[in-house]
Amino acid sequence: MRFLHSADWHLGRYLHGTSLLEDQAAVLDQFVELARTERVDAVVIAGDVYDRSVPPGDAVALLDDVLARLVVDAGIPVILIAGNHDSAQRIGFGGRILEKQRLILRGTLDDLAPVVLTDAHGEVAFHALPYVEPIFARALRGGEHVTDHQSAMTHVVSLLRARRLPGQRNVQVAHAFVAGGSESDSE
């Protein structure tokens, strides 16, 4: 399966008081064109779509335009998860309705079922894992031992592993701070 992966768009970001939205729109025009010309089977957007949990209206409009061009115009399925800068509930809004159009939005941990897409070689299960907050991981089955981000991620990944089928192709999609990573000023 050919899929185009991206993350950390941070739509609506300002740098030294200047909006980056015009530049972001230009780059996303190229992204949509790349997805079309490469004839990908899916697009995966792994979190931090917005720069803050309540994004400005023009950033929301830009995302709407990009997703419409990918899903509606080009017929490319999109799997989009929330990152730590996004509002999980806002990213997931309308997800059950939009999934019928092949726009899969996963903001919260409410739905850990894999997203199954098919190509010429069969099924591929995408395990879409939005940013994991310990308090929400603790609320999942068996999560009473969750105390921090590490134990939260370990717990949720173990739940996802239990859903994998032998012999099936699997892709883990996550937005996470993992061991060995370096913090930046914005994190």
C-alpha cells in the first residue's frame, strides 16, 4: 500500500507576530498535488494539525479545503489523528459521519478499532492512536495502573496489539513523546 504520511502542520501558527497561514496554504497545495500525482492509496496525518486547541477560523477553513480536495475531489482516504496541540474532541467531531466518506478522524481514545483499508495485496489495518493523556488512558479497561505518560502509552499500545490479526499488514499511527526524544521550547 502506498500512503503519504505527514504531521505537525501547526495551522494557525504565528512566528514573531506574523501569520504563517499563507505559507502553510502554499505547502499544502503541493501536498495535495503530491498525493494526486503519486496516486497514493491513503493519506495519514499524525497530529498537531493545528497550533493550538482552539484554532483561528482561517486555519479551520484551510484544513477543510485540504481535506475536501483529498477526500472528495481526489477520492483519497484520509486518516487524521489529534496531537497534543489539538483539541481531541474538536478533531474527532463528526467522525462517525465523515468516516462513511473515508475521512477518518480520531481525536480521543473512545475508538481504538483499526481502520482497515484495502489495496491490490489485501487489507492493511491502520491503528490510529491520537495523543495519549494519562487520565484518559487510565479510564480504559485495565488502566488503573496508569500514572504517567510512559505507562499510559504502554497500556494503550498493549490494547492495540491485542487487536492485531496474525498475518495482517499493520501500520501504527501515533502522535507521542517517546523515549529518546528531545524536548523543544514549545513542548
